Amino acid sequence: MATIAASASPAMQEISSKATSSPARTAAAAAAAPARYRPSPMVIFSACMVLLGATGPLLLRVYFVHGGQRLFFSAALQISGWPLLLLPIGVSFFRGRKHGVSNLLLAPRLAGAGALLGALYAISCFIYAVGSQALPLSTSSLLQATQLAFTAVFAFIFAGLRFTPFSANAVVLLTIGPAVLGVGPGSGKPAGEASKTYWTGFCESIAAAALAGLVLPLVEVAMARYGRRTGPTARVPPPYVTVMQMQAVMGAAGTAVCLIGMAIKSDFAALPSEAATFGLGKTNYYLVLIWDAVAWQLLNMGVMGLITCASSLLAGIMIAVLLPVSEVLAVIFLHEKFDGPKGIALVLSLWGFASYLYGEKAQKKREAQKKEQQLVVAKKTGDLESAAP
């Protein structure tokens, strides 16, 4: 993880170039040595949060395995941990009060975009929960893996993603890796299940992956277009308090959508009886729910940080890496079988992740060499002009 680079998206790079085009900064950049490849602490921190959030899918699986059945409620668990951000947001406002709290608040247009995207993500969580009920685990993982492909396509369309051979290789490997799970035992239609039910769940899971793959690039575009600031708080990428506020707005909007669905489906009245019949006991039922919401919030916050500080593609890659990690956790804690397809999926996913990291490092090295060559040419040109009579 120490070699992840904060390669800003094309939209972020455009804003950065405009923000740093002043004569003083240009002169300073010309005098300074070319920037060396360095890991970004914020990107590393966000990636670690995504990995810590891997327990979210595991605990959600525990909820279903031991008797949980409420679909809107299971979707709410994935996005309802946003109140945990209120304290750090408040601390950030207090520490940045010398610049004015109004300069730290989320821009109205960005907040509106975040609310809309949060509602779309909540719908994606619900559709996937509905589809996963009719599918075995391996097929569910196969369909969820397609989210990375959708993210790459939509990032190319909306966020101006430029593919390199290494990033393209990473997308292919990280899509095929979890997809290998679909050829293992039990990947087909379960015995006794109606074909209509199976194929309906299949299509619903594909739709959920496509919708989630659309949300990530749109968040990147919204942050780049509406998250720009001026004055002493202007940064590219934006300050982390902006990232936290964006996640809080998306979480609040998504939670509102799920609460409406829970009210329609009478989930609130059904939860006490579900807790009483939960396979692990009533106390563990609530503990599973609480820690599941916390884990999903870590994952969501990490994804938001990766989108803002790097790109939606890196966020999609980290989500894809979580699929085989979740499989390993399921083997350890749920005593599921670890067979050949799962091992192949794990190897291919780690290979794809390593390919992306190596490609990012090579790209940064080439950019540094190009800048150094430009500085040498500029220096020689300046010497020739000064020597001219």
C-alpha cells in the first residue's frame, strides 16, 4: 500500500492547472527540481479504510445467514453510518474557523449533487440486496465484479479517464478474477429454484452493479466541477472536510430513501421479532447491525477519499479487490469452503492490483523525466537568449 500515488483525475488536473498558473508559482516551479514520485498519505489512508471496511459485506452476510430478511433495512445498513462523521466535521470547522466556517461549508450545488447521487446509491444497494437473495454466493460475486467494468466505462465517458496499458490490464484482471468464482461448484441455478426467479435476480444484480458503477464517476465529476474553492481554502484535491461533508450528504440522502422504503414495507414493526428469532441471539443481532453500519461507513469514506484524491477508477479497483478478500474472511469466520476457483480469483485480483500500482509508479516516473527534460530545454533556451547581442 505504500506505493499508491495520488494521480488526480483529468477534471481535477484541469482545475489544478488553472489554480497554479500565477507567475510566481510558475517561476518557483521552473526553479525547483522536478517532483519525485512520492506516495500520497491521504490516498494510503483512504485505501486502508476501504480494506478495514471489508468486514461490512461479511457482517451483512452474517445478517442474512442467521435469519435477517429485511431488504430495505439491509440497504440502510450500508449507508446509515454517516452520523459518525458529524464529530470530525465539527472539529474540522472549529480548527478552520480562522478562514471562516462559510468557506469550509459544502457548496450548495455540490450538496445537491451529493444528495441525488446518495439516493441513486441507495437504490443500487436495494436492487443488489433483492437480486442476491435468488443467487448463490459465487454468481453474486461474479455479477458484483462487473461493477469495475461499468466504472471504467462511465469514467471514460464522464470523467475523461485515460487508460494506460497497466490500468487496462488491471481492469481486465480484476473483473475476470472474481468472475472465476462463477465457474465453481454451485455457481449455476440452485436446485429447486424457479428459472424466472433466478434470472430475475441475475438481471437485478447486473442493474445494481451498473448503477453503482455510474455513481462513482459522477461523484468524481461533481467534486471536480462544484467543489472548487477560492482564497485560503483553495486546494486540489479539496480539503478532507469537504470529502467528509460529501459523504455525509450522500449518506443522509440514501438513508432517507431507505427509511421511506422501510416504512412502506413495515420493517420497523418487524425488526423486534426478527431480533428475537435471530440465530445468534438478540444481543448479537444488534451488535452485528451496529458494527456492520460502522464497517460500511469506513468503506464508503475510503471510497470517497480515493475518488477525491485520486480517481473513481482507483476506487473501483479497491472495491474489486475487496471481493476475494471477503471470500477469505467468509472462509475464516463463516467456515465456507475455499476451493480452486476462489484461490484463482484471489491471485488474479492481487495481480491486477499490483499491475495498477506498478503502472501508476511508471507513469509518475515518466512524467518526472518529461518535466526534467522540459526544464533543461528551457534553461538552454534562456542561456542562448541571454548570450545573444
